Amino acid sequence: MPVIKHKELHKSLKDVTAGEAPGVFLIHGEELLVKTALDTLVAALLPGDTRKLNFEPVDGGAGSVAAALETVNTFSLMAEPKVVALLDAQVFYAKTDTTAIIERARTACKRNEMRKAAQALLKAMALLNLTFDDATPELRANALKLTEEQRRDDVWLTALLDFCREKNLSVPADSSEADILQAAIAKGFPDQQYLMVTTDIVDRRRNLYKTIADKGLVIDCAVPKGDRKADRTAQAAVLNEQLTQVLKSCRKKMAPDARALLGDLAGFNLRAITNSVKQLASYIGERDTIEAEDVRQVVRKTRQDPIYNFTNALTDRDRAAALRYLNSLLAENLYPLQLLAAMVNQIRKLIHIKGFTESRFGSVWQQGCHYTYFRDQVIPAVVDYDQRLKAQVSGWEETLTAGASPQSGPKKKAAKTVNDLLIARNPKNPYPVFQLFNKAERFSMPELLSFIELLEKADQRLKTTSLAPRLVLEETILSICP
């Protein structure tokens, strides 16, 4: 059967209800869309009250494949269809997916879905061949290959690791669950016994995916997560579709400016959009149309202002924007010291760039140059500068540790220090570096060094005085953005 988009599912239901349903379904992508598609398929195969007796969900953690296969191959006592759902399956995950898996763990942790978050984190650790010894505060950022945003916002990770230890959860051993599942699907299941697999990530190149696509039906619920125009257009289309469906079910309408405001408050968050519309429908009572003022009164902002928006405003010397993002992030319960660390990191990056432009390597840099020139001419010089600096710092570390007994701890810490000094950690993605170079032109080296002193004083005041953290951070921002 074909691979279809989630919005095409209703057209395919005639084949499902007519007794021509395949034995296996794969539903992957955006969480809420996946759940909706699963409910639609189960309702088609198990109409009325039959779902209560003949639908068996299996949580997709370690060892779940064997449990799901045993259940789907066990004949029902009654001559009725049976559906087994392997939920949030991890069999499609690969090492290349660990960044997305860890982001999934972070999202679930912030929703207080700790068991779900733990499963994702432990799967990522298994794929990276890590143990809890590799997840210490000093090592985990590099060991887990955390993104810059995940590094800045890692309070959730400490809480999640504590949860795993408290519940005696362990990193699952590497297994061939994907091969076992593929072989079972190729062999087939008993008549009227159906397996539905849900997951957020799939790799279409894997044999398991190809087998399901050949033997069953794949429902694609994926939505682009990027910030390109095409990605934002796709996200807006899905949000609008979801909004329209929820409004229809509530028998309400929504004014255009109210839709725009709700989108701004919730961002691309289908769960938040759905819950907000239901709350608004209840709030307006007998009225037919939800207005913008209703949204202002009812909806709490769930769309987070990322820390990089805050640090960008800081290095743009945009006082109003920096203060606005500061207040928003503090309202979202980010720690003041976390925000201060983000400020320090941003200023340090600018200092490193100034060090490059003022060195003999920096003659290639031209203020106001085009991005293509920067990519082709400046980045190679930056990489050369980074490598020489890295070698120099490593030499210093070896000199300082000469004669000491070999220990893995200091070496790993030294490597982290060296990596923190690099301007272009990923030369294949030079655009963020290009933006930082342009920002650095707004400052002199003496200014940046004075800001480091300001930030050190702010750190001391946050840790040793009873001053309100907001006031300390606001005063620091005003000094950097006069």
C-alpha cells in the first residue's frame, strides 16, 4: 500500500473498513497528528465498543517489540479484529538521530512526562554507547553531543538523570529489535490481527521502513521543524488545519486577528493550540466568535523566547529587546545564573572573534563583506587560526600536566576548554559565524573585556547578595546596551 500524508488518511479509510486493511501500519511525525491518525484507524477497525476489549497498547521502550509481537500473534478469544499499538517505538532510531531524541527528552521533561523523557534519553545514551559515568556535569555536554541551546538550558538534564537513578533505570543494551520486527512483518500476522507502530523519527533508508511500506500502510505526520520560509509555510498550514478542526468541533469561529495572536503566543505547538481553543470556547460561552481580546484574557504565553533571541538582542545593543526577552525568559522560570552564563558565552565569542581580526590571520576579514566572500575566504583563515590556537593550548596543557600521573579527567576537561575557544566549531555551517563577525564590529576589544568584568561582578552579586536577580541582570544589560 502507498505512503500517505496524514490529511489523506480519510480517503483511505474505505479500504480499511472494507476488510482490505494491511496487517501493519506505521504512523510517524508530529505527536498530536500521530495520535489523531492512530485514533482514526483504531475507530475504523474497531467500531463501537469493540475497542475496549480488542485494543492493546504497548509502550515502546526497551523489550517492547517482543511483547507487541507476542500479543499480536495471540489469537483473540472472539472472532473479532484485534489491534496492538506499539507506541513511541524506538526501533527506528540511529546514531544520527540522537540530537532529535535528546530534544524529545527535553520537551517531555519540561511537560513533567518524566517516564517518557527517561526512555528517550536512555535510548540516546545507548546509541552513543554511554553509561551514567559519562553523564557527569563536566562530560555530558560533549558525550551527549548537545546542541548550543541544550548546553545553555541543561537544568532539565540534571533533573532527568536524577529521576533515572532514583527509579533504578538503566541504559538499554544494544539489540536487534528492528531486525526481529522486520522479520515478523515480512512473515505476516494472523487474519484480523493488526499491528500499529507509532514513532516521531523514521529513516526511510532502513530495511524496516521499506518492509512496512511494502507490506502495510505508512501515514506521514511529519512537519518541518526549521526556520526557512518553506518550513514556516508548512507549519502555518498544519496549524491552520488543526485550528479549523478544533473550532469546528467546538462550533465556534475565530477572528483573523485572534488567530494571529494565538499563533504568536503558542508558536508551533499543536497541543497548546488545541487546549487553548477549547478553553476559549468555554470562556466565551454562547458567543459564536472568539476575539483577540478573549485570547489576551485567557491564553498564557507558551511559546518560549529562545535564549539566543536574548543574546542576539544583547550583542545588537538593542536595550529594549534585551530587557523584553529577559522578562519573558524569567517568567518562563529560567534560572538567572543560566541567563548570565548565556551572556558570558556570547561576549566571549565576540572576544575570540576580535582576537582573530586583530591577528595576522584577520587581514582577510573585511567589514561589510558579502556572505559568499566570508564563506570562501574568511572561514578557511578562521579554521587555520582555530587549529593553531587549539594546538597551542594543548601544548600548554601538556606542559602543565607533565610529570603528573595520567588521569582521564583532566585531559577531557582540557579538551573541553580548547573546544570552547574555537570560533567555528562547525565550519560547514558558517552563517552563524558570519553573523557574529558583523556583531563584533559594534564593539572594541577594551569594551568587551570591560563587559567580562561587569559579568563577573554580576555573578558575585547573584551568588552572595540578597539583591533581586532581575535588577542585577537589568543593570548589567543597561551597561552593555547604553
